[in-house]
Amino acid sequence: MSEMRWDPLKNLWVAVADSKSRNPRDFFMERQKLTTTACPFCYGQENKTPPEIFALRPDGSPPNKPGWRVRVVPNKYPMLGIEGELAQRGEGLYDAMNGIGAHEVVIETPDHERSTADLSAAELADVLHAIQTRLVDLRRDARFRYIMPYKNDGLEAGSTIPHAYSQILALPVIPPEVSRALSTSKDYFVRKDRCLMCDLLAQEVADGRRIVRNDGEFLTFCPYAARHPFEVMIAPQRHSHDFTQLDHGSLTRLAETLGDLLRRQRQVLRDPPYNILLYTAPPPHRRPGKPNYWNTLSFDYHWHMELMPRLARPIGVEWGSGFYCNPTAPEEAAAFLRDAFLHPAP
Amino acid sequence: MSEMRWDPLKNLWVAVADSKSRNPRDFFMERQKLTTTACPFCYGQENKTPPEIFALRPDGSPPNKPGWRVRVVPNKYPMLGIEGELAQRGEGLYDAMNGIGAHEVVIETPDHERSTADLSAAELADVLHAIQTRLVDLRRDARFRYIMPYKNDGLEAGSTIPHAYSQILALPVIPPEVSRALSTSKDYFVRKDRCLMCDLLAQEVADGRRIVRNDGEFLTFCPYAARHPFEVMIAPQRHSHDFTQLDHGSLTRLAETLGDLLRRQRQVLRDPPYNILLYTAPPPHRRPGKPNYWNTLSFDYHWHMELMPRLARPIGVEWGSGFYCNPTAPEEAAAFLRDAFLHPAP
């Protein structure tokens, strides 16, 4: 049976299994194989992608040639197009604007054979650094209200190319889940003069049951009201609204934390497809020729990452209603992930 | 490329393809076969389910024996349990309550071989009547804040038994999507003294591009800012907050509308897995021993149904962010569904 639990950040109720939790083996699935001939993300195939926007090229190699460690290119099939002014209009009761945005691909390694979980902390720190750099650049574009780095790994999670890559989507609107968390964070701060996520992390540390890993700087834990089994959050324990402000030392520790989590997940859930989302405060809202009705930075927001494995579990009514029933208690999920390397592989 | 569109009921932005829409054949998939030995929803297997709560038994046959046309039983594996008082508590920043609810199964026909799309209007009207009856009964229970009838059809849509059935879930909370639509409906009514959905339906009728079918009473259309390809809404054009108030004549016309839509969907999308949700106003909020802080009925809400086919299309970042990119313009989806029987099967 289930217990109803309320998530104060997302402001929603979730039914969470409180007995007979489903264990990892109930979710094992075989990944569908993605194949490609002459992968566009490998060395020597640089001309198969649009020209690069940014790359880490330690040996001073010329752009769009081999030699890079991490390479950022425009998505060849973008969700939203980069060209044009943002034109808003009403259509009776509806509103529309042209689909202006940026959609970029971060190729995490030239090595076709290695997954993100295989990357070293130094390599993952390079990827995170490339994302920081792109965030800082994209924020300068006044057409974008929100910039969202994310990763789809595996066909079932929305990936299309079998080579380790992340994506960055810049949007002319704030996605609804982000918008709600911004509101709850601001409301809480106004009322208490404290950050909601800071309080939440302190409570998680004191409780301990849902913690996967705590290196003193970053906390890895299963959220109290997780909507999906084995969902995990990583957040910095020192308040920061802005992921781009992490310095090199912290970025390396975050890379260690993330790599560790991906390897735990791979071990416990047998290499499932998954999604990662990185949530960081939106840039200040300014539009040419419009009043600055929201010109404060969201200092009360607390940046974080979410990892959602995509497990063998059809989702029915949850899609439309937003009411989720999580068959694995977060306390049990955390215990499995915590003990990932204590037992032989199941 | 895409256009950004705003849904005034759900209060969210969706990116909708405005050129090169994906057509039905891009989404065809083979349903995974569900199998069962001695189906618990067939005649003669009545003792394999918990005892029936309600049944349409025209020949006066005894309960839990063959002879029924529609049969409602408790779900053997409920998401939430029916027993106990609702006990709420805080856990630091979090909130919890025990998982009290009702989870029922509406067996739509004794015939194992027929899908819901095969049912006659009279048979579907029986199913809708059974749902009305259960809604009226479940609303009497003061522990439930919302009662949600829905249907998962096909393994990929969350179904587990290969026999036509719907479900009813009574919850101690209002699901987030419903809660948002209740708010936007109320806000609109307070401001304009008119119903948002009534205005929206009038605009759709005047526009015409997104209409699949209009019998004068019920409008079947693809929402302007649909999040999923081939998503469809059915709503009564005369205002009503409460699905249970439909009389027998209207129920039969709704059954005709729904059956027609299911057959169009089967034709155009080659029998896809799908979900249906029925949204109707929540019962008044009253809890024993608690103040009635919200004791008005939601007369400003407008009941409706949503149909979401589950197409061969992995969803990635949409899951976590709530930002959806719909690859098929609703105008094109509506045209395909409108013309479903004009052309030979693709």
C-alpha cells in the first residue's frame, strides 16, 4: 500500500509505496540498441555537424577538426530555431509566439565506446565546464527566458545517437516545472528569509535515510516525494542560485559526485536508460522595448540536478493527471544505491 | 520548426510543429501482446475478482455470477487502500498522510474479444452510466477530495489485462493538473463572469480547423496547445461542471461521440495504445472536525474528457521539465481524424 507525501519544492502530492516496495530487479530491461554508420560525434566526422560553437582543444587544433576533448555544436534538428525576433501575439483566448530558441549538443568525449558513466572526474568536469560556458553565453540573448542543460541517455530516454552527449535548450518561456519551483522558493524566502532547498537539505542530512552520498559539499539523495522509482537529486549544500558560479575545484567535486552516482545506478539497475536535468536560476527578464516587470535575479532559487532512470514500467493515468504513484520507497531506493558496490552484481 | 502556443486552461506553453508535421505513419507501432489464462474479467471467472460493487444485470442474475453487462469491482492491486481514517501529519518541511483512497475496475463487457472501440453506443452508454453511479456513491465519502475515472488501453499505456476495462481512482488530494485547471477556471469566471471552457469551445467552433466532430451537443477537437500528437478533447457545448448530471439521452450521444473517436483513432493510427481521462468537478471539501475552508462546488469548472494515444515516440527531457514539443500540429491531427474514413487504410 502507499503513503501520500507532499513535495514542498514542486508543491505536489505523490503516492509512495510504504510496504512491498518494488526492488531493482523488478525494473530490469534490455536497452534497445542504437546504431549508426560513421557517427557524426566521432573524430574525423566534424563536418557532419553544424560548425562548432565551443570546444575544449588543449593542443590548439583548428576548429571542426579532430583534437577536441569536448565539442559543442548546434543541434542539427532543433526543437526551436535560433533566427528571428521574438514576435508575440494573441489568438482570441490563446497566445502564440514564434518558436525562437537555441538547441545545442555537447559531445562529451571523442571516444565512441565510452558512456558518460565511464568518464573520469576530469573528463566530466570538462563537460560541466563546457555547459557553464554555454550558459553564460546564451544568457546574454535577451530573447531567452530559460536555459536548460539536460541529457537523454538511451533510445527509451529520447536519445538518437549512440555516443555520449548532453544537450542545452534555450527557451523563450520558463518551463512549468521550473516556474513552480521558482515560485515556491520565492514564497518560502519571503516568508522565512531562508532558502527552501537549504532547509530541505539540512533536514535530509539530519534524517539520513534517503542519502546516497555526502561528500560535505554536494548531497546526493532520493527525494522524499519522488515521483519515479530511483529518482535522485544532487544539490550543493552551500546556497547558490547559479550553477555557472561554481569554481574549478567545486566543478571537479561535482563531476566526482555525478560519475559516482551514474556508476551506482548502472550497477543497481543494470545500465538503465535515463534523463538528467540541470536546474539553475533563469537570467533576469529583460525584453527590448518592454517594461522590466521582473528584473530581479532569482537569488532565492537553489540550483540542483535531477536524475531519472527510465525503468521498465508503463506509465498510465499519471501522464494526464500529474498524480504519480511511486512503487519504490525513496528510503529503499537510497539504500540500494548506497550499497551498490557492497554486494556482487544481482 | 515550431511555434510556441499557450494553453489557457492548463496555463502552460507548448512548442507545436508548424511545418513538416509528423504524420500518422511516423508513429505506427506494434502493440505488445497482453496474454492471460482464464481472464478474471470473463463470465464464469467472477470469483477471481473481489466481490462486485455494482453491476448492470438486466436479467436479475445474482451478484458475482454471469449475466452482467457491465461490472464494477475493487482493483485487486489498488494504488491506495480503502480502509482507515485519513491521518495527516507534518514531517519537518514535508507533509504526509496515509494512502487512503478507492481504486475500482469497470469491466466494460463480458466479451473478451471486443475492445472498447468495438462497443455499440448502447454498450458504451452502459459503461458511462456505471461510472456516473460510482462517482455519485464515492463522492459521499468525505475522505476523498477527487474522483478520477480513466482508462489505460494497451500494455504501453499501463494496462495489465487484455479485456476492455476502465478504472476509477478516488484520492484524498486533488491531482496537480486538475488543481491547475480548477484555478484557471475559477480565476477566469471571477474576472469575466463566464466559463473559460465555454468561451474556448465557442472559439474552436468559430475557427473550425481543429474540430474532429461536432454533433451539436458534444465537441470533439484537438486542443490548440496539445502536448502530445493526436491528443483529443471531448466536451459538452452546454455548460456543466458535473458529468454525473448527464441524462440518459445525452449519455447515449456521448457514447456515440466517444465510440466514433476511438474508431477514428484506430483507423488513423493503427490501433495505438491510449489513455482516456474524464475530468469532472470535485465534490465539496468537507472533513469531519475541520473547518470548511473550501465549501463551494466548482460550478465554474466544465467537465471534459481527454484522449491521449501513446505513440512510438520516446519522451526525453519533457518528463522532468514539463516543457513539451509536439511534432504534429493539432490542425493536421484534426484533419487526419476528420477524414479517417474518407481514404482507404494507409
